[in-house]
Amino acid sequence: MRARISIRRSIVARRIFGLFVICVLIPIGSLAFLSLWQMASRLEEETNLRLHHANKSIGVSILEGLAFLPSEMQVLAVSNRRDVKKFSLS
């Protein structure tokens, strides 16, 4: 009886297939890891930039509100003086 040589059973074929899989998976895996790492760092930079712009716009709006505050306080002080004079005369 002759032994049938099958690709699945041959040791050489298994080793060649294993070497092929390793030679294919290592470059593809390393490129995928590098791409993921670059994308994560780019997304982090974009997130930090958006956060910086949001904080800047909030700061500008607060500064504008604070710039308006002294004139508003003067108007309120004048109206309070008028109210006090009205009540003190009666």
C-alpha cells in the first residue's frame, strides 16, 4: 500500500503554509497597528483643537459680558438712586 500524500498531512506543506501565513500577517498586522496609532493620535489632536476653540469662544463671550457689566451696573445704580429718592420724599 502506498501512503497518500495530502497537502493537509504533509509536514513540508504545513510549514510552507505556516511560513506564508506569518509572512502575510506580520506586515499587514504591523501596518494596521501603525494606521490605528496614527489615526488615534490625529483624532486626539483634533479633539484638543476643538476643545481649545470652544474654550476660546466661551472666554470671549464671558469677556464681552464682563465688558458690558460696568455700564449695566451704572444704569442700575442710577435707577436705584431714583427709587430711593422717591421713597425718601414720601
